Amino acid sequence: MSFVDNFKNFKSRILNLDASSMNEETTKNAIIMPFFVMLGYDVFNPAEFVPEYTCDVATKKGEKVDYAILHDGEPMMLIEVKKAGMKLQKQQQGQLYRYFSTNRCRIAVLTNGFNYLFFSDINTPNIMDDDPFFSFNILEDDENIYLTSLEQFCKEKFN
């Protein structure tokens, strides 16, 4: 099955979800994990997709990002999840900003399952940019505009 077909199946599945009845854990299980499965990641392989990945900050120990995607044991993408439909604001972005600076990861994703914000360190090395370099809303945006970009995050293509 093609990436576009997988995406359409995923999207049709989440269109029927009631975000108001979902908490963060439900969002992770019903939307986020299937989203990354659609991108080709093995969400049940802790050598590849790690829940509650430790990102200790100098002054705070035990800080954890919701997920990290690893390659050769190193994080290549951090994912911070919020409750489905929750408005994504600078406060949640700040949390991800702290996590980003603790490792050599170059991509950070902030999501509520419907909105996806992709950040990197394009402006200053090892410091997450204030603005996402790629973002979309699955429920509102025209998928023809962002699907080609999203496909670049598939496991088989991501570098």
C-alpha cells in the first residue's frame, strides 16, 4: 500500500474520533502511535520508538519527552504529545525546547494529534527554533499541500 493510501486510511479513522472525550493517553494510543506506524516506525520496538524518553535538563532531573525515535541508539526525533484538540501554545513549545537542548536530536514534534508542528535548529545549532519549519492540521488543511513534505519523515526516507 502506498504512503498516500496509508495516510487516507489513517485520516478517515481519526475523523470519527471525539476529541472532547480524549485525554493525553488516549490521544497517544488512538492517534499518535498509529500516525507513526503510518510513517513506517515500529512503535512496539523500544530500540526504535521509546515512550517516556529521559531528557534531563541541567537543573531538572527526570524530565521526559513523550516519545523519542532512535537510530543506532541515538534520538533523531522527539515527540511531545498534548491532549487531542488542545490548543498548542508557547508554553508547550517551551517544554519541548528544553528537551531539545539535552541531546543531539535535530527534529522535535509538538502535536495534539490533529495539529503537527515540526521544529529544528536551523537558526542556531543545538537550540530549537521558535517557529516550526513545517506544520499542518490533518482536519483542516488540504492534504495535497503537505503530504509530500510529510512523506519525507517516513522511516525509509528520513535522514
